[in-house]
Amino acid sequence: MVTEAPVAPDAPRTEEPRPGHRVAGGLLDPRQLWKSLPEALRKLDPRVLWRNPVMFVTEVGALLTTVFTIPHPSVFGWLITAWLWLTVIFANLAEAVAESRGRAQAATLRLTRRQTVARRLVGWAEGAPPSAIREEEIPADRLRRGDVVAVDAGHLIPGDGDVVDGVASVDESAITGESAPVIRESGGDRCAVTGGTRVLSDRIVVRITQEPGESFIDRMITLVEGAKRQKTPNELALNLLLVALTIIFLFATVTLQPMAIFSKGVMAAAPDTLAITSSGIAGVVLVSLLVCLIPTTIGALLSAIGIAGMDRMVQRNVLAMSGRAVEAAGDVHTLLLDKTGTITFGNRQADAFIPVGGTRESDLARAALLSSLADRTPEGRSILDLARKRVGPDAGAEADGVWVPFSAVTRMSGVDLPGRVLRKGAAASVSSWVRDNGGSVPPELAAVVEEVSSSGGTPLVVAEQTRVLGVVRLKDVVKPGLRERFDEMRRMGIRTVMITGDNPVTAKAIADEAGVDDFLAEATPEDKLALIKKEQEGGRLVAMTGDGTNDAPALAQADVGVAMNTGTSAAKEAGNMVDLDSDPTKIVEIVEIGKQLLITRGALTTFSIANDIAKYFAILPAMFGPIYPGLQRLNIMGLHSPLSAILSAVIFNAVVIVALIPLALRGVRYRPSSASTLLARNLWVYGLGGVVVPFVAIKLIDLVVQFIPGI
């Protein structure tokens, strides 16, 4: 056990590894291939390989050719046997390389999982006297869900949990890679902390929310290593198709030998034919035919494609709880986006003082300043900044009164000064307050409030007991570039919906500026949940982001629920993805990664099935041409001999797996477009390419192997 010594908050820190670390070298770095080779050889164990039926049949075929060749040795037999074994090894290598990239990322995560000493507080309860609380030091791995620990500045947080007391600056660079510290505090949506991060200032009390071995980092390590990766429904369906094709071709191949026996009289006229001889070479040829007919290419790469999809999520600092979540992201039809922090920057800024009722702008600015002195929100600080530009930097320094904090009930805040009472807040609330005090509301106030709201701003009315002074306009700034991204979503067939608590007028103005398809104004948690269920009842998949406890039901209901790492534990438990960077706009990237996964799988499946056509033209004429001379017309590639044709097809069948590993790991390049456009591109590039490339490659291989003695 290692005890972490306290360090000063401003002490220099070494660079922590981040989960998005990429493995050095290219996608087919020889060092990476060499390191993955032992794992590929271990996967030859039939108890492991049977989970991939296509490659299991290939391994059985390689074993059979070995048995056939030993009693009847020949150059052709041994070459076919060697290349069939290489086909299985290359398939295992694709999966091993994908897993090794995950293990490299997991290694960087393990560096953050340090054994620390936890200061557990026994008897802690909110409001409990210090004399009732006993502190004890225990190893962090003995902490259980519900334990309460104290963490001072300079110490590592011993486990995942929620801050229940205090506020502190926390360094989360070991998890997110972001060097800037973040604020974690009790009683809000930014209370969640992660084990292995460091408190830089102050002291917090944390309630542990995970059992040992189930921490955030533990789950990340498990997922990026792929040790418990479950196949997604689409993978299972594709596997079922591949198994069905394999069975069909297996029966077709098995029936060839009886057909040959039936054609014995014809064979006598062609005694040198390969197709049916009593020697072991006939078995070798039949196995070669079977392996070339079954979809070995996609069967070899299918697992690597799924692992690489998870890997791309981790590289973007997104933790997907399952491959199913990544796959669902690619099929999303409706994208729900919270306005604040996603579509807008979140911090509304004061940009104008609009006086009413004959009030001077300087008087309105001074009143707004005084009523905002105790307002520590970003909006309050922006009002102070703007007001001091109008009335001077020292304004309000002499103020001494009773501060009235903002209340969700009154929807106002302000200050009671000697001889002067000021309030600032929602138009309806401040107007009612003025009338209750015997004052009147200027008729032009409603028009000003309406104009500010319709332009996408937020109006705050400032009043002095019996009269309204004017309006402070807060502007919610839309993030740049979002309209273009939403246009991309629209081209993908994805409908975007903005969710906000603003009134419908303000919501519409921001929705129009951002370019979303629809909006839900004055939304409550129940409204969000109802909208998701309505979309799903229409057969659509829904994705959304959230960070608060009130978002948990909607995150759980959504097909893709992305919780922010800064959010509450309830939100992170409810969602099936966690964004370590807490960037709500990243959901757009998540959807793109999901679509890239589906497109990659579809493209390689198309290529795999298409390139079988070329192998048919290589092997079938070679096998049956001497028996049925008319089939020689199908030897359109002009291959040297039946032996060279079969060997060339088998070699291509093995080599193409290695050639496609980079594409499986990197993914097919995704361009936002409609489903019909994507399908057409897929058929032209990977369908036609899957036919043309093997013809060319098999012919080139044949030009080389014809010089091998005995072929």
C-alpha cells in the first residue's frame, strides 16, 4: 500500500496519461503485429475459436488438409495447408491487434489507479456535531458503497462518489486529459467525483457510490480491453447469416465427391484431372473450395470492427457501457439537445440596459449593479461588469444593506438599502411586487420584454419599490458552427430537437438561430420523458444528453443516453455512455462514430461477399474444366493451371484479411448523406471493388506461383 503524500496545489505536476492515448505507430506497425502474434496463436485454441463459426470451420479445414497431406505429401498440398493455417492466424491477428490497442489504453488508465489511504468518517451525518464523528484511515480498496470520506487539498480522491459537503477545485487531468481544474461542490449537478483525481484546494466530504472493483476506472479498463465485450444484436444477426452461408457451402462442397464418383466414366477420359482422384489431393482441393466460398473475410474482421468502434469512442474520451450503445448511436433518428451548455454557451451575458418610464440609463445601470452585488451567478457578474462600464468601476463600493438572494418561489433577488429597496428578476414577478407596494407598471414595459424575448434574449426587470426602472437584456450566445453540424444531421436523416426551460418565444428565436428542426419549451423532466417515449412509439431511436439527477429518467429511457462526467452519479448510472470531457455537443460526434461503425461493417460485408465471385471463377473452372471442357470458357483470368488457380485463390483469401485490418480498425470514412446515397456508394466502391480487386490480385499471384516446382 502506497500513501499519497500531500502536495501543494501550485506544485508542478507531471503529465498524467489520458484515456485517449493512441498506440504509437501506424495501424499495421510491425512492432504491434509482432506483439499481437502470441495472442493470435493462443486464439487457435478451438475452445476460443468456436465463438467465430466461420473461422472455426476454416481451422477444421486446415487440420483436415494437414491430415490429407501427411500420407500423400506434395508441394501443392503443403502450400495449401500452410496458407489455410495462415488464414486462421491472420483472422486471429486482426482481433488481437484491436484488443492490444485497447490494452495499451488500459495500461495508461492503470497508472491513474493508485492505492491510496482513505480517511473514513464514522458517524458522519449532515449537521452532526464534530464530537460525534470519528476519523479512521483505511486502504481505499476497503471502502464500500455509502462510506463517507474526507479529502483535503493535495490528496487523491480514494473512490468514485458524490460531494456531500464543501466545495473544492479538483484536477481531473488523469481521467479527462484536460489540465484546467474543475469545481466540485455539494448540492448541485456538479457533485460527482472520480477516484484517482486530486483535490487542489479546500476540503470536501465525499460519499462513496461504488463497490470495490466497480469504479469508473475499473469499468473503463474492462471495456477498452474488450475482455467482457458482448456482441451487439446486429453482430449476432450477421453472425447468424454467416453461419447459414457456411452451412450451405459446406453441404454444396460435401456433395462434390459423390458427383465425381458418378462422373467416373468421364474422368477416365481425363486421368490427370484434379477433381476426383483417389489421392489426398482431392480432399485438399475440396477444403480449399469450401474456405474460399464461405465469407472468411468478414468473419475474420467482424470482431475487430466492433472492438475498434469502442476504441474510437475511448479516443474521444467517451466511455460506452456496451457495444450496443455505440451501435444504437449509428441508428439514431431523433437527437434531443439541451439548450444551455449544448446549443448555447450556457452563461447568459448582459449586453444592454433598456430604461422605461423616463428613467435615465445611468440610474438603471446603478440600480442593476446594486441589486447584483450579492449575485454570484455568471449572469450576475456580467451585469456588474456591464454596469461598471456605464457608471464607473467604483460604483457600489459603499453599498451596505440586507441582501435578498434569488428564490425559485419569488423569482427575484435584490437588496434592502437604507431608504431604498431594489429588486431584479422575472418581468411578471417584479411587476406584481411593484403593484403590491402601491406602484404602477409603465405601459411600454410589456413591449420591451416582448421584443427582448422574441430576439432570443432574456429580460430581467429592475424596480425600486413603487416604480419600474427598466430592463436588463441577457443574451444567450449560440455556439458557432452548430448550424452547419445540424445541417449534417439533417442530411443523415436525423431530426434535432432543442429542449429548454425558456418560454416559447425565446426558445423559438434560439432554435431558429441554431438551425434545429424543432424545440420543446418550458420543459420539465416529465416533459422530456414523454417526448422520448412518443418518439420511440413511432419506431424511432432517440439520443439525448444530461447531467442532473432530474435527467436520469430520460437518460435511462433514451436509446443512447450520454451523461456528463461532471454530472451526478444518478445521471451516470442511468445513461449508457459517459462523456469524460462533459461536452454536450459531443453527442453529434458519438452519432457519427456509431454510423461509421455500421458503415464499416456493411462495407466489409459487401466486399467479402463480392470477392467470392472472383474466387468462383478461379477455382470452379480449375476443378471441373478437365471433366467438362465447356467450363474452360469460364477461366476468364487465363490462369496458368488448375493447381496454380486454386493456390492463388487460397493465398488471396488469406492476404486480403491482413490488407483490410487497417480499414477495420480505422473505419470507413463517413460523409453525412442520406441512406440511399450511402447504399449506392457502398455498392459502387465495395461491391464493384470486391469483384474487380480479387480478379486482378489472383491473376498477379498466379503469375508468381506458376514458377513454383510442382504447381
